[in-house]
Amino acid sequence: MKRPSLAVLERFERPQLVAAGVLLLFAVAATLVLWTSGGDGRLGRVRAPVADSTVDVDRLARLPPSMLSVPVLLDLAPLVAEMESGVPASWGDLESRMPVPDNDRLEVAFDLTRSPLRATFEGSVARVSATISYRARAWYDPPVLPTVSVSCGTGDDEEPPRLEVALEGPLSIDPEWRLRTDVRVDTILPVSEADRDRCRVSIIRWDMTDRVVGGARDFLESEAETIDSLVAAVDLRSQFEEWWQLIGEPIELTDDVWLVLGGESLVRGAIEGRGDGVETILGLRARPRVVIGPRPTDSIPPLPALDTGHVAPGFAVRVEARAEYAEASAVLTRELGGEELSAGGRSVRLDGFEVGGVGDGRLSLAVDLSGDAQGRIYLVGTPEYDPEDGRVGVPDLQFDVASERAVVEGAAWLARIGLVPILREAARWPAAPAVEWAREQVERGLNRSLSDEVALRGRVAEVDVFDVVAGREALLVRADVRAEASLHVGGDPPDGNLPAPPP
């Protein structure tokens, strides 16, 4: 602009110059007031600083431990094989005479041969049974005549008599991961009451069956301790150490998404027999989490001692799913972008929104304005989950302290136009995407072959959101995931009604 010359100024008298100067200063001041207050058609400019941020809250570290209860199926066929090789298949000697109590004229001898052992597990009781075939011989020394020798089951074409025998006792797993039994003789009976299964010696009118049963009982009772020792020698600990290490490894769900079970201790419930195997409910006390980023490097603790107690079947885990702020910002922009609000002859347009975290569990909402007020303001609040409609809202959303000061100084009428209630109502986002993400990730993690011998199978039953936390980078949706799950040790897991592993 061309500066006025002194000649022009000299046309005015001094008093007139003073008056003109005052009017000019007043005009400038009025213009500044109108510019900053947004009055009388001029634009109000709001210059609010970014909402104050604080140290973020690591809410995941505060999650309480969860109890992951999974039935573990143990194939005990190797145990049966150990007993088969450790328990003699035959015992006794037809030439080894034994006196008969209360009859000093009678002596007997017998030998017994058992069938392959049959092991079954019913409830928490182990039962080992077999069929015993035997041969018997008796020597009777009458008062006058020579000694008489008689036998049964010794002829080439003679079928030996048979006994059905069984030992049984409680089965458990001790704190050091050893199988324990305390078997006792339960049954020794002739297979039938037919002549074929009785050893009656007619010439001396004596039934030897009971004497053979007594001898078989003595032998089996002596072998009960052997069976207990064989059971305790089964290398069960190494099996559990193997799967403990396996479930301690991070499970890759998708690229840069990991399920970490975070096992801490183990509790065993009751043992239930299942044919030739047993099932027990193991309670894995853990702090499971879903980790996004590089593969976690947490160290795996040694297999802890096994505790006992009540473990309810089922799988419960708390997880945090991320709801990205960018999506929340896009939802608000779609809902309110371009909306105009007016009052008292002034109007403002809501041009854009940006949601972010400020730490301490709070989020910020930046609002870009144009119209009779220009600039950006910030609102802050603590998100809450509404289970009635499945949405996350911010019911205490309010101007940030700095923004409130800027509004009061620059465009006070914005506070009266109803902007805050409108934003509170609009700042609501569905939690369904985060819930579905949590469901998919946990179910993916529950359907894994961890090795050739260990497999996880499961199905998520429901996901209940119980909290939301505004992190610095994303909105964290905390949920309880309840599932049906089983950990299969040894052999192929049955298909049952469980889903196949996701691709």
C-alpha cells in the first residue's frame, strides 16, 4: 500500500489528527474483538492446543489370572504293555508239593497260565483282569494203601479248568506327575460252574478248586506291589513337560498376531476312565493375551508341581481386542461430517473428526470447525461399554480444559449451541467388529496341532464385553471368551462336534 505523504497530513490541524488517530485505533480494536469473538458476521477463530496427554495405563498387565480348564486324554496302552511284560505269564510247578492245612495225608501241586492282561479304567478305578488256566495234581497217602496220585487238566486231550481273576484300585496322579495305584485282589472265581471249570478229584472225593483259588490269590497279592511299581514307572512327567513347553510357545494366529497363554500353575480335577485310557480335567491358571507385533519372547517356566482341587470343565479367558481410532474417526465423519449447527444468527459446520488416546484411560475427540467459528477444538472423556446396544460411548465427553478456555475467549456461543450433547450422542461406536475379531483369533488359537502328539481343539461359545479402555494407540475392548476346548495328548483327536482348524 502507498504510504501517505507529509503534504497530505499537513492539511489537517493537530486536533483533527488526534481525533482521527483515536477513531482509527477504535476501529482496529473493534475489528480484533469481532475477529476473535465471531460477532456480527465476522469469523471467530478458535486456537485450542492439543488435549493434554498423560502416561498410558497398561491395563492388560492388570488382568487377573484366568483358569483354562481342558480335559486331557491319556492313552494308557503303553502302561498295559509294561504290565504285560512285567507280570509273569505262568507260575507254579506240578512237581512242587504243598501240604494241605488240616489234612496231613494230602499234598497238592499246581501251575497256572494267564491270558493277556486286560486293563480298563472306570471312573477313578483301574482294573486289571485275566483268565487263568491251571493244572493240578494231588497225592493222597491212605492209612494202609500206597500213595494215590490224581490230577485234573493234565491230559493231552483234557481242557484245563479256568479262573477269572481281577485286581483293582484307585488311580491318581501325584504332585510330581507320577501315576499312582494301590491295587488289591478283587475277584478270583471259576469262569463257570460247569465240570470243565472245577477240579474235582472223585477218587478221594475232594474238590481242589478252592485250594487252587487260594494259591492263585497268594500269588496275585504278591504281584500287586509289582503292578503298582510298574504304574509309577510310567514316564508321565516327560509327556506333560512336552505339552507344557508346547502350550507355552506363542501361537501364531495371523501375521503379527499371537496368542500367548501365559501358564503359571496347574490344578488337576478328578480322573475318569475312558476304556483303555483316562481323562482328567486340568486347570491351567494363566494370564492369556493376544499380542500384536513381533513374536513375543517370554520365557517358559518349568513344569510346576501338580495341585489337586475342583476344576470346572470349560475354557474361560480374558482378551483385549483393538478397535482402531482411525475407524472410529471415519464413523463419526460419515455420521456428522458436513453437519451445520446454528443459533442466534450464527452457524458452524462440523468438517471432520479425529479420535485418539490421551492416556490414563481417556480418549480425545478433535473437531474441525468452519463457518462463524473456525479452527479445531478438543473434547475428552472416558469410554464405556453399553451392553444394551453393544456400542461404546463416551457419556462424560466434555471440552478439554484448554479447549474450553479457547472457546470462552474466542467463540463462547459454541458452548450454548448444544455442540457437546450432540457429540456425546454421536460418539458411539459398535463393539461388534472387535468382538468378532476376538472370537476369530481365540478360536483360531484353539484349533491347532501343536505337535504330532499334542493338539488343541475348541469352539468359542460366547464373547461378553465387560470393559473398554482408551489406549494411546487404539481403543481396547476387554472381553470374557468362553469356549469348549480339549487338549489331546497322544493319537489323533476325535472330530466329535468340534470345528476343524481354521485355514
